[in-house]
Amino acid sequence: MASFQVRRASPEDADGITAVLDTVTRERVYSAIERPWTAEEQRRYLASLSPREAFHVAIAETGDVVGYQSLDLYSTILPSMAHVGALGTFLLP
């Protein structure tokens, strides 16, 4: 069984995250997302996360990103929804 490390994502992980999402969206089975963000879009997104949001990557022994999980606020402009989040999990097959 292969081992991996889970850690908080950084903007340097953007290329690997984009590669995972590209694979998942091409499967057209497990995600409503139809196209991956570019690595630059992913970098901007990671830099924009608030302290209440989280993005973690799973890193294989090879150093490659093999999956990730994001926890985003549902709405940053509706105080009544401050307790609601959106969770996404993406893994390579």
C-alpha cells in the first residue's frame, strides 16, 4: 500500500491541484465541475482563502499531488450563512 502525506495546500501546489481536477473532470462521472481552473486561477484562489477556510492536499511519496479537499464558506456576504460551508474532495483514480 502506497503512503502519502496530507498537509495544508500552498500556492506552489497549484499545478498538481490543477492536474488532479483535470483528470476528475475528464471522467465526467463524479463532479459537476466541467473544466479545471488554470494553475494561475488556482494560485489566486489559494491566496484568497480566509482563516475559516481550508484546502489540504494529499502528496504521494513521489512528491505528486494525488488528491485534495477544500472547505469553503458558503457565502461571505450573508451573515446568516456564516455557519455554512461547502466541502469538496477530489482524488486521482
